[in-house]
Amino acid sequence: MARLMWRSVASAVLLLVACAAPGPVATPTVPVTTPLPSATPTPAPSATPLPSATPTPTPRRQFTLWAVVPEARQAAFGGWIRDAAHLAGIEVSIVMRSADGLATDVAAARLTSIALPDAFYGDQDDLALLLTAEAIDPAADSIDDARLLPAAREATGRDGVRWGTPLAAHGALMLLTNRALSDATPTTVADLIAAAASFRERDDAGLVAGWAEARWFTALLAAHGGPELDDPAALGGALDLLAALRAVGPATPMTYEQGRALFLDGGAPFAFDGDWALDTLRTAEPPLDLAYAPLPSDDAGRPLLGALTIQALMLRAGLPPDDRATLGRFATLLLSEPLQRRIAGDFGMLPALAELVTPAALPDDPALQAAARTAALAPGIAPGSAVRCRWALLEQALPAFLLEQVSRDDTISRIIEDARRCTDAE
């Protein structure tokens, strides 16, 4: 599940430029003499050319990159960055940071006069934190925004300015099916409910999900107009959809983690889950026979769309112009087709370049293929505190609705009022 926490990132790069010029080569000379009648002419010896000087690289200044990367992916990330740096003619020093320590790291560096890194790598939560701390400048790459996934633009843009170079997308919600329990392939909510209903009638769960989680609810809301939480009609439609799906869920209320454990144990045929759960699901014992599909569409044919998490490279505020230009070229190179194609194979994520998020351009991974089918429509998570505030308050309002302790209309009013307070406080 996507975390809504700030994290630290760092990047460093060394630039070598100069080489020595070759030394001068001596030209052979022949002395002019007047020959004597009795002398035998003797040719003058040729001069031996001096060897050319060997170019000697001068030491490069080193830049630092703070990167927040899960431990399982750190080796692949380091190889990807080093290969890109080699192609760019630079060197990169990577310092891994913890997922939760970025705010502390930035504050500590400033208090102790320790230099911040030249660049950061992390997701939109890290970008929002660094933006609030005024630790980053706008992106310096030369990529046309139109070539990026819409979610990538949304996650890195604020006030018409892009504050990072999006490199990868992940966190897609999808419909997972345990084929040992069901061979149905529902593409609509109605089909899913029909296929899951028989399990619920036997007092089993037909579907598990993050019922009271904002990421799941905003996926339902996306079919009704968007994530702004200010439209009573859209909120009502999403709440109705949530209630209909919950009716085929577990009889006993469950958290997301409990629902996933139930799915792992073969206790439900269907799950709404994200790609972050795949490592656990794919290594289950006994193995699960999984089918992957995008979230279904509602009765009007509008797809449910989970938000995507975006990974980005961000440049430290106040870089010298030459350093900013160098790192801007490096960021552009990371968005080149060969390096973007490696995103899927090395990290199991979608490229940020929209043109590469197609079945033909991606590996034959069913989860990636399912995520790619709706990636061009999926929203991002905008930087800033308002979105995170709304999500937190939404997760306080949903449980009472699901437990039928608060009416539909009162829940709508509460969500709208909470969202307004978050916007006013930003």
C-alpha cells in the first residue's frame, strides 16, 4: 500500500572533463654542407620524434544522491543509476535513506551546516515534503510534459510548475482472482458481485478489499468524477458502490491486512489489491493460481481507477548553474527509451513515459499488463498537505458508514466539510 509519509533521498554525481594536449613532435633537420672533393657524402641522422603526451583525466567533483528505495530493489536501482551515469559520462554516488527519515535528515543537515545532496530520489510524498521545506528547485530535464503519464504530471506538478522528473509509476489497484475458487472473469461491478455472491451466501467472503481505506474509496470515486471530495452526487455514487461491494465481503468487518490474509488462505475468490502485495501473494504456500485484471467498470461503463504512486528525481535548491544543467541532462537521459524500458524488467514498475506503457512495450508480466491497461487514465497523488489531510479524515468517516452507524447523507456532509477544512488549512 502506498505510504503517505515523507522520506529521504540523495544523489551525487562526479564530472570529469579535461585531458592533457599532446606534446610537440620534433621535425628532422639535415645540415647544409659544402662537399670536399675527396670526401664521401654522409647523410645526416634523422631526429627521433618525441612521444605524444597521454591524456590524463583530472579528478571529478562528486555529487551526492539521497535515495529512498526498498531494500529488495536497492541493488537493481544502483545498477540502473550507474549505467545511466556511465552513458552520461559522469559518476554517481548513492546514499540510501530510510523511508521515514527524510524530514529529520533535511532538518539535521541544515542545523549542522552539513551540505544537502545535489539530488533526491523518492515518491510524491517525498517531493511534497521537500517542496514544503524549500529544498528543491523545479525540474531541469528537457522532456515534453505531454509524453508523461497523466499521473506523473499530477504527482510532480504544483502551481503550473513541475518539481521533479518522473521516472516510474506503481501502486496500481487491480482485481485479483484465485482461479482455484472461481473461473469467472468479471469486467463490471455487476458481474463481480454476481460471481462473488454465492460465496457470501455460504457465509464465506466473496471479495476482500481495503474497505475503509482512502486509496480504495478514491478508486470508486474516480468513476463518478474525480478525487476532490466536494461533489455530493459523486460522493453518493461512490458510497453506494462501496456498500454494494461490501455486501459480498466478509460477514465480520475486517481490516485490509486481515482481508489479504484471508485471500492468501483461500478464503475468498476475489480481491482488490495493489502491486505492493504481489511479492507476498506470489510466494504463498501452497502457491496461488492468480489471474490479474484492471478494476471493473461500473454499470455506466466507467472504470474504477486507483491512484498511481510516482517515483521521481528532484534537484536540490540553489545548485550552481553548471551542476543544474548537468543533472538536468542526466534526468533527461533517465527518461530515454532504453533506460525507461528497464523500469519494468528491473523494478516491476511502469515507465513514466506514456508511449512505453503499452502491452507491446512491456514484459509479459500479467500484473504489469493489467496495470498498463488503465494507466493512461489513472490519477496521481498531488503534492501538498491537503490531499493527505483529506485521505486521513476520509478514513475516519468511512468505518461508521460501513457499520451503518451514520447515514449516507450525513457521511457525505461530513466528508465535504472535512475536505473543505483541509483545503483552508493548506
